[in-house]
Amino acid sequence: MIENVTWNNPEYLWLLLIIPIAVIIYWFKEAKIHPEIRLSSFRNFEGIKKGTKVNFRHSLFILRLAAIVFLIIALARPQTRSSWQNVTTEGIDIVIAFDISGSMLAEDFKPNRLEAAKKIAIDFIAGRKNDRIGLVVFSGEAFTQCPLTTDHTVLRNLFMEIKNGMIEDGTAIGMGLGTAVNRLKESEAISKVIILLTDGVNTTGSIAPLTAAEIAKEYGIRVYTIGIGTHGSAPFPVKTPFGTTQYQYQEVNIDEPMLQQIADMTGGKYYRATSNEKLKEIYREIDLLEKSKVDVVEFRKKTEAFLPLAALAALCILLEFILRNTIFRSIP
């Protein structure tokens, strides 16, 4: 256990040299306070037992000494040592390509499409402890919000930060899919999956969606596509010049034939999500995929370990104070 501990201020450990000095001083001080008395016989004292105070008379000094030791070690700031640890785990590599265009604010899902899709995706991530998962967001352009990682806490935090307006508005489905493919092309996992969520039609971007799908197919990446939105029309929030919000009903227009074609080309499946439960079906499908072994490296940060020592020092001081003023209280 000592091998896993490092010290931030090791110079304070030299203060431990005062402990033997304090013991020597206490020894001579006790000798002066309690001098020896030479008697010719101890017959008259036979059968007399020592009292509790006599047996534990050194406890106050021991408690004070322990408090000093704990405080010195706490001042030296013990920390757990940082280390890289190779871990072999079983899972698949998944990249979620997430549409954050303005139409994702439609409120046919509650509170809206964007927040509903985020919540369900975060719940999915929590249940895939052994998978490497990454996140790509797209609108008028695309970028990687989080590369493939097994640190799902960081991934969920980055997911929570997603909001409309982070990038130029539009719907560049091909760019989103292409960026996700780029994150998976070097993966050595047997199963590589992209979950593409969108609620519209490709309107911009330098890569056509079907071209990106061809590239995904070449790298053996299965793409599950999800069209998010109700059938018919949906309420969209619109800001007025007076700062208020009004709702306009607009026709829901999802390029389902294109999304179906992407899924078919790559061996995936297309889903039309009109409710939260429909949206969860894609994640149940992923659970049926075969798992592959993935070697990952985890970095463990230093953690402070001085607080328990400081607490022990405070406890020793408190006990000494209580004992000195109760059981071992002396009358001047």
C-alpha cells in the first residue's frame, strides 16, 4: 500500500524527528515529578492494586503524541500515485451522430425533440459500461463532441452540454455521418456501430449522405438511422420581436427513403421514432450485437489522502481534552 502513496510536501516528514525528542523529555520530566522512594520492605503495601488513573496515566501524552504524528503526516500531503492501467474489456465501438439543428426544438416530444433524445441516449450510455462510445454533433456542419472513450461520466457530461446554436444551423446529414465514420475507421473492434439521429432532410454539407454510407460500408460499420418526429405537423417555438415565444405548426419532413437506404447499405436498421418508447427500440437492438474484446488504457489521477489523518489528529486532541478535564483532572 505504501508503494501506491506519494507525498506532495515530503519535507514536513522531517518533523517526525521531534517525536523521540518529546519522548525523552517526557521520560525525564516524569522522573522528576515521581521520584523513587527506597523502602526496606513492601510487606505493608501487598494486596493494594493500582488504580485506573495509574495504569493509564501516560494516555494523555500518547494521545497528544499521536495527534502530532497525524498532523505532520497530513502536512506532508499524502496522495495516491497516478498510474496507467491496461484493462481488457468486452464491448463494441459506438458513435452517436446527433442532429442539433433548429428543428430539433419542435415540441412533439416533451420537452422537445432535442432534450428527449439526449435523455434517452444518456440512459443508454449508462447501461453500456463495457463499450467505447463517442459523440458527433451536426447541424450546418459537424464536429466531434467526444472521441471514443470508456469514461462514460465525461461522455454524459458532454452530452448534457449539447444545445441548439452551438454551430451554424442547417442539416448536414452526410457531414455528420462522415465525421462519425472517421472516428470509427481505425477501430479494431469486430462490431462498429453508428447511431444516426435526425429529424429532417439533408440540406447542406460537402459530403452526400449516401457517399458517407458507402464509406461506412467499406469499413464494416453498421449504421442505425432514426427519424425523429411525429407524423403530420408539429409545434415549433418561434421568438417574436417582443421577446415572447409563439408556436407555429409546421409539416414534419423526414427523408425516410434516404435513411432507410443508409441502413440497408450498411446492414443496420431504420427506425421512425414518434415517441420515447420507439426511440428506445434502437438501443435494445444494439444489445443483440456480438461483443468484441477491446484493450483500453485507463489513467488514474492523484487523490488527496490527508483529510482522514487530519480528522484523526482532531479526534486525538479532543479525547485528550476530555480526559484531562474529567478522569485525569488535577486540583491545583
